Amino acid sequence: MLAFCVAMAPMATTAAPYAAMVVDARDGKVLHSRNADTRLHPASLTKMMTLYIAFEAVENGEISLDTKVKISKNAAAEPPSKLGLQSGQRIAFRYLIRAAAVKSANDAATAIGEAIEGSEAAFARRMNRTAKALGMSNTTFKNAHGLTESGHMSTARDMTTLGRHVLYDYPEYYNLFSRRSTSAGIKTVNNTNRRLLAAYRGADGIKTGYTRAAGFNLVASAERGNKRVIATVFGGRSTATRNAKVAELLDLGFGRSATRVALRKPALPGYQGSNKATGKTIRVTTAVKKSLRPRLRPSQTAEAQPSVVAGAAIAEASVVASAELIEHDIQSALLQAQDDGSITLASHQEEATPPPQPKVVTRISTAGGRHWGINVGRYNSRYAAEKMLLKTALAEMATLDGSLRKVVKNSRGFEANFMGLSKDTADLACRRLQARQITCYTLGPG
């Protein structure tokens, strides 16, 4: 989004170095580049990383959108562009995100970093960890807002990479970057990129910035039909000339990109939060003393249920959660299913004394709308894939309970899949597994 780290001047007094990059957002193919790997000042393009980490923190439970953040003296003292936050003031986290994304407010960006990591320095370290995980090999961050600081550098290629991750990794937040105006709690703020958004058909973001050292920078994304292009410019001489150059590059991208391209989203990086407990509450703490799988009904035999017998044996050796926490996750999952009406629960008394009439139990995986799945890896043997599925199911019972474990053989090996999930549940399961460094990606219907 067009937003500036300092008060915007009509023309930069000195020409900053120029760099550009254009990619097909669908598969990341480079369509044009010039000085794309030259380390330059990113200015407020920095805030894309600040916002990316904010989205990550919310999704991993570090902070909520409604958390009231207390503004520090450090954040309140940031120079314009700013929201006008006061030291000691409390404001909802969602408004800080809006102010940073739409107005490019420096005080809001600093407040975001301090709210998540406790200090701007700690947040900068997280920014650099995340940049490395995203493959931004020529980027070093020193602050959350992008004001010029020695060593705070990036490249057109790295910022294009970041823009693509912002688009695909957290699509539920992406609409922020196309809002012409929005409420930031204490005031309504206008989008400082509204000229490009209004002038270029299909443009919907992403972020721009200005400092004297950087010139006028912009990472722009636009969609036309089934095509989407991302163009990045460093070192523009003015808002108008920069916007004109970006429009030219977007046109070039749409002209060079193929009509039909298979969507290949970038891989979601490993969770980089410093709060090690977040998203990892079911790692090994004690050995499991017993199998927590349901008991067989009197009419069933162990021979008829080999997966249950195998599960009980493997659970003793490979489950990666404590008994207490697994029990908590089981109860949470089953209670949710009971509320949905998708599974019938028996009381402790019923478990001890089977009811005279068998109850009909509907698998959660067959409930309406559960046409999504997740993949947790490809293995050389069916046994290895099945073992991983069972181990993962026991480790992540809260989201995978009731899903269908399925091994799919293809020319590259044996795919380990969980099927029969809703889209939201599949997304949540992958985020939780990735937070524990377990490979995972979602599988759509069909």
C-alpha cells in the first residue's frame, strides 16, 4: 500500500538507485527483473513483514485482534506518517494492523512489534528469522516501520517474495490492502495508495513507502481474469512517476504471463515465534500410560479392527503428547462434535455397561462440507506412511479426530493424507502441525 515513513515530498531531491521485479503470482515465475538483487533501502515496504508477523501471531494464538495494547513512549514518539497514538493509551490490536496496512503509520508498526515480542529489538530479530524462513536471503531488518537505519536493507526480489507470501499465506487478511479507508479506532484513515487502486484496473495492494534514501517504492499486485501479477519498484522519483512505472510493469506482466498456469502457492514457513509454548502444547512431557483409543464394542473383534490394535501398540511407543493434554484434546474434539450433532457420546456408565441397543455413530469426516484434507508427507513404503498418519493423529487429536486416514500410492511414493475435513479445520490442523515442524499442506475438494 502507498504509505510513507516520513512526510511525503512531491519529488525526491536525489535520485535513489532503481530496481524492479515482475512475477506471475500464481507460480512465482519471473517475468522481468532489473537490479533485483541489489540491496537497497526498503522504506515502508518493511511494514509488509511487520504485518505478516502480526497475522502469524494472531493465527498461532500469541495475541488476539481484540487484545488491548498499551502504547509505549517509544511507539508514540515515532515520526510521521503516524496514527497519533499517545503514551499509555490502550487500543485494540486490530486497529494497529489497520493503521499500519492502510495509512502506513509508524507508531502503529512499532506498537505491533512491541506487543508481540516485548521490544522493537526483539521484534526485529523475529523479522530476520522470518525473512530467512521465507527465503529472503538479501534482507536485514533493524526496525518494524522502515525508517532509514544503517544495515536495514532489502532487494526487489526479496520484497516481491514477501508480497507473494502476504497474498497466499494469510489471504483472510489481504483485503486490508485494498481498502480505500478504514476505521483505526481513534480515527478513520485513508489509504495513501488510493490513486493507484483507483487508476489501475484489478489493482488490490500491496504496500509502498518513501524515504529520502529509498526514493518512492512500491510492491503492487493486480488480478485480471485468471491472471495475477506482482510488480515491485525501488527508487521511483515521485509518486506519479512511480505509479506510472508500476502500471507499465503490471501491463508487461499480464502480457507475458500464460493464460493457463497451475497455481503453486509458496510453502508456508516454519513458525518463527519466540513463544515456544504457543502452538506446541502437546509435545512430549510424560510417557503415555495407556492407549486412549475407544474400547471395542462387544460385537466387534480385534481381528475386525486391526487399526485399533496397531494404534494401541504404536501409541505406547510413538505418541508425542502427554496423557493429560491428550485427554483434554480428546474431550474438546468430542464435545465439539457432540454439539454439532455429528457423533453420539456415551457416558462413563454407558462405557462400563454397553447399552442394550447399539448407537449409530456417524464419522465426523462424513459430515456436510467436509471435502478437504491435509497431506503430512510422502514416504517410500505404505508402512511408513501409515505409521506417520497414526502418530500425527494421536499428536493432533483436537483437529484430526474423526478424519479419515488414507495412504495414496503414486509414481513418487506413498502420500500420507487425512481426508474428510472442513476447509477451516484443514487450515487449522496444518498451522498447528507446522508449528511443531511437521510438514503439512492442505488438499482441496477433488
